[in-house]
Amino acid sequence: MFFDIHVHAYSAVCPPADGRIQFAMQEEVVQRHEELGIEGGCLVPLSGPEVYPPQSGEECLGMCERSGGVG
């Protein structure tokens, strides 16, 4: 069993704040996990508003619920 201990994702497309880094959307993370045989992951909210658009814990919990994961 493989478990991703630290992953970031947005629930909607978000422009790269620094012009380079594009965070994955929830569906992309789930697809990649399936491709690699990863059974679960710990979704961590982004909280550096000086660099990236901030993200709430509620957004992360919503993504978990929509993907069938545990909140």
C-alpha cells in the first residue's frame, strides 16, 4: 500500500502565481494516484497568500468528499 503524505490541489483552475508553478486540480491528483497505485493521500491546504491564492480547509474537505475520500 502506498500513501501520499503531502499533496496540494485546487478545486478549480488557478493561474500560476509565480508564472511557473501550476498546481493540479483534484481530478488530476486522483488520476495520477490511480496510475501509480497510490491508495490515498493527505491533501494539505495552501496557506501562503503572498505567493499562492489561499485555500481553506473547507475547500480541501469538499474535494475529499467529491472524490470519495475521507474528510
